[in-house]
Amino acid sequence: MLKLPIYLDYSATTPVDPRVAEKMIPYLVEKFGNPASRSHSFGWEAEAAVEEAREEVARLVNADAREIVWTSGATESNNLALKGAAQFYAGQGKHLITLKTEHKAILDTCRELERQGFAVTYLDVLDNGLVDLEVLQAALRPDTSVVSVMFVNNEIGVIQPIAEIGEICRSKGIIFHVDAAQATGKVAIDLAELKVDLMSFSAHKTYGPKGIGALYVRRKPRVRLTAQMHGGGHERGFRSGTLPTHQIVGMGEAFRLARLEMGTENERIRMLRDRLLKGVSDIDEVHLNGDLERRVPHNLNASFAYVEGESLLMAIKDLAVSSGSACTSASLEPSYVLRALGREDELAHSSIRFTLGRFTTEEEIDYAIKLLHDKIGRLRELSPLWEMVQEGVDLSTVHWAAH
Amino acid sequence: MAYSIKVLDHYENPRNVGSFAKEEEGVATGMVGAPACGDVMKLQIKVGKGGVIEDAKFKTYGCGSAIASSSLVTEWVKGRTIDQALEIKNTQIAEELALPPVKIHCSILAEDAIKAAVADYKKKHSEPVAA
């Protein structure tokens, strides 16, 4: 029996896998020790669990456990990486480069660095959402110290050319940071191959708990950071604060499961996503956003022209999806990511992001397809724009009274 | 975003959806808003003897509150004279539908749609209308 509403917003967050939750629970009640306590077995037991989890996080991305620093999540990792590297290397230059389609945790951190006297270049992307390497090359300056590019875009799911950007940055001695919050468990990440210096991770996008993340800090060649959180000198001084053992254990287990299962899981999810794509393709005037090839298997982002996004969300309330991203959908602004792709405002306004995951079923996808057909038809009956288009009016020639 | 019961009712069961033929006697059209802003309302009124609005229809591209605001005004303008219709204020629409502050612009747009439809009627019938 189908349970409603159907969760299709796995890029906003994922449920904690029951196997992960089971592994976390003992660390709340019985094994509650502080991993920093050196004088008794409570501390040793907690420390061992933290280090095992660190190994698991490192293993998913083929890194050394000593390169993993625990944080409260990808937002904190991004803050530590950008501010920490920009400030530490300020003597070599005060210019950073990032993309206009980055997550707010990068963009807002860059704004803060601008207030601190750094210069930031925000690059346009191609209309498929990917960075143009020539544009990136051209933006490099002698004083560029840090480049930050996300691995996978949170709204449109496109995979940026991280390996190529890494080569460019390494050849010029520029620190390269990658926000990989949306990438773990979705794309293979090999930090022994990729010339990435800093990489941000989140647990809750990969079936782990909220409130825990990590920052990869390369050891060879060594990358230095100015700490942003001061205190007891935990995490080799990179990030003070008592480690939340149960959260860390959860992230470790979630990343271990991702490593073991992502191969088969991604193929299953890709089949469901393609089923959804095929199912909505026969609706008139559906526009797909972002490159379809260089894309994670669980993301579909579509604009349903002449239907406004918020009313569509209301109409398909049996589906938990998002319009724009979860962080911006409370505002009336159309998605800045779609605008950066050059989408007209009305298409940006009518975009829906479907993100599938571990617990999505074929039955749920079939229900979603039928619902979309019914409701888009109904909303278009209500839409004066649809009526005009059916009458042959070119909407771009209409003089609108903007308000 | 939580919607009021009245917004949900108008959204689920919009009143008077549709269009009159533009050339039909007594029909006037008001179209306000812009696709880039996320709202376009088309309100049509059919004015009979004595300047009384006998029927009204709408189509709206916009959020649930915009659809509800335009659905509501089609109910409210019916039976009024065009001058009485102009007395409908956005604050009354917002109050009736319990619109939150971020959705007040929907009620303003609905008021503008009435004004635009009446202006279109007056343009087509330049002779003064008996009250």
C-alpha cells in the first residue's frame, strides 16, 4: 500500500538508515564517554569509535584518516575551508574564485571574505550548468589563492569537472576546495587521484544524521588553515569542541554503507529516475534543467512552462519535492541557480526538483507521474499564459505591467 | 507555507474559471502582472443593463494565494455595478482569505485586475454609465 506523501526530496536531506541509527544508539546511553578523556576506559572506548568512523569516511573517498576533520556539517566545513585557507594564505594573495551556482554556504562565506578585504570572482556557468574551463583559466590572477567549485550541484545535480580543475589549480599552486555534500555515495571520489586540497562532507545527505560533517585537509602536499573555532584544540587544532561520538559513529556507518552499496544502489535509482523522466516527457512544454549526461543518477529538475511553481507544489502535495532549493524556497525569488543557467524567469519560477533515494519505489514513481499529468493539466486550464500560447500569442512580445 | 482554509478552498475549487469571447457584448478584460514576477491575472467581467456586472470569469498564473484572490473577486464583483466593484479593496481580500504578509501582493494584484477590467469596459463604452 502506497504511503503518502511520497518523499522525493533526498537532496534536501535523507532519512537516517535504520542500520545507522542502530549503531548510534549505544553511544548515547551506555558508551557516553568523552573521546578526549585519556584517563579511563569510557574515553578510550569513545575515542576508538571516533577513529573507526574516521577510517570509514576516509575510505569512501580514498583518503588517509588523518586528513579528516570533524565538523558540524558541510556549512561549517565550507566556512572553515574558505576562511581558513584564505586567511592563512593571505600573504600569497587575496583573490578567490567560485561559481554563481554554488550553495549559499559558499556564496555567503565569500561575501564575508569580501567584507574582510578579499576579492572574489563569481564565474558564470554554461547553459547546461557546467563550468567552462577556459572561463576559469581566464579568471585566474597572480594573486588567486583559493578556487572553490562544488562537486555536484544541489539543485540540478550536474557533476563539475573536478579532476580538470584540480590539475589547473595544482599547476599554479592554488588551493582547490570542493564542496562534496551532494556527491558522497552518488559519484566515485578518489582523493589519491584528484588534485583537491580541501573537500567538505555532510552526513545527512548520505543516510547519516544531521549535525555532523567533515572537512578533508590534504597532508601531501600539506594544506594549512587558520582555525575558526577556538578552544581545547581538538582535531589537531583545526576545530575545537567536544566530539559528538554518536553523530560521528553514525556518519562513519553511513559512509561505510555508501561505499559498499553505491554501485548497485545508483543503478536502481537511475532506472527509477529515467522512468520518471520518460513519464513526464510526454507532457507539453517540459524543460529539463542541467546537463543530463554529467549528472548524478537521482536528480531530475524540470520546468513546467506556464504553471507557477508554488501553485504546482500545492497541487502535488502528495509529493514532497522542492521548488528551487530548500534554502530559498521560502522566498518569492526564482532560483538563482536556474537564472545562472540563463533560464527565463518564468521557467525558473516553474521548476521542480525531484530527488530520489534509497527508499524510493517504482510504485511511488508511477504515482508521481500520474499526479503530475493530472495536476499540470488542471493548472494549465487555469493559466492565462497557457491560453495565450494556445491562441498563438508569443508571450515575449506582450507588454507586461511588471509589479 | 501554511495556507488558510479559505485559500485552500478557493484553490481546490476555484469559482468561475474560464474566458468569455472578447468581442461578446458587455465583456471587458483586465490583465495584470507579469510572468517574470510569478503572477499574471486575467479577470473578465460581463456588464449588463445599468452597469451591473452579471458574470465574471478569471484565469490566473500564480501561487495558491493569487488563484484564491482572483477566484474570490469573481464572486464579489457579480451583482455589483462597475463603480461598486471599484470599492473592493485589497485589504478586504487579504482579510477574507487571511493572507500572510508575504502574500499581500496577491490581493493588490486582484484589486488591480478589477480596476483594469473596469477601465477596459469604460474605454469600450465611453458614454457615461447610469448608476
